[in-house]
Amino acid sequence: MANLKGIDLGGAIMRELQAYCDGLVTEADNAAKRSAKRLVKEIEATSPENTGAYANDWRIKEIPSKTGGPSRYVVHNKSHYRLTHLLEYGHAVKGGTGRAKAQPHIEPARDKEEKTFQEDMERVVSIYGR
């Protein structure tokens, strides 16, 4: 890199860019974590209830990035994961006597949170874009 009278300009630029990227990754990770928490609350609130166990088993799993980027967060149902698809989309009733009605609760919550997350990320990028 260019070295003008003891000043490593290239190194200084790289340090500033790295600090910018690190801050952006941290804020993106925080936004994703907040989004996952909001999504769990929304799904818990709108989940069909019989005993309440299904609604209470929603969890967040963090998957750290291998490349230094923000982590991924997966929202899943810990114990009743087989039931999620059946409730969301409906299913055939035992004995072939008809179909159980679909009770969409995951997709509407995800769509709502997707918009909120996008707004959060736009805010993060606008703050760091100054």
C-alpha cells in the first residue's frame, strides 16, 4: 500500500472498512435476533390451542455464520414439529371421512414479520450508510 511519510493510507482505509463491516454485521445480527423473538411471540399468540402445549413449544435456534457474517435464526416447534404442517395446511381425517380444516398461523406471522425485518434492516443500513 501507499506509504506517505510514515502514514499507511491503505491500512487505515482497510481498518475503517473492517470497523464499518463489523458494525453492520453486529447490527444485522441483532435485528435478526429481535425479528426471530417477535416471530415466536406472534406464532405463539396465533397458534391453535387444544392443550396449549403446541403453542408453548416454539423455539429459536441460532446457526452461527461460518464466514463471519450475521447468524441465522430458525424458528421451529420443539416437540410438535410434525403437527405444524398438518395444522397449517389441513389434512385428511383418519378413516377417510373428510378433511380437517387448515388453520394458517405460521405463514401469516412470517409474512408480517418479514415486512418488519425488512424495515429494520433498511434502518440499519441507512444508519451505517451515513
